[in-house]
Amino acid sequence: MKTLVVGDSFVANKIDTYAKFLQDIEPGVDVKGLSGGGNDIISYQLLCELKKYDRFIINWTSTCRYDVLVSDEVQCRPRSTHLARVCV
């Protein structure tokens, strides 16, 4: 079974997270950590990957974060409490 773990930086970070430990003990686990991402981009990533996986583990983030989806290729989101935008 293919499993996707998707969430914010608590899923994939410079330090090992529960998702990394899960990858070590369970075959077929992919991790997509979206640092700084809000729940909108987490759910968008999940929907983009829906047909590729059998199981999902979703690590939702704080409702204080929000994302603005500009297109399928570019998403912009405010950076913390500043008004500057980050586009990736």
C-alpha cells in the first residue's frame, strides 16, 4: 500500500519528525511537508495526489495560517504576520 503523509513543517523539517520514523519502519510511505503552508495548500496537495496513493495521513495546521492559490503552478501566501508574500 502506498501512503502519503502531508502537512506543514511538523511533517518534514530539518529535524526528524514522526513521518520520517514512519518511513523508516513502513515501506511505501511518501512525505510532503509544506513548510509555512496553511490548511488550504495542504488540502490542495492532497487532492493533487489523491489517485496516486491508497492511504493518507493528514497533519492539519493552525487555522491562523492561510494560503492564496493563484494558479496550479504558483501559490502565494502571507509570511507570518508580515504583509509580504512568498511565492513558490
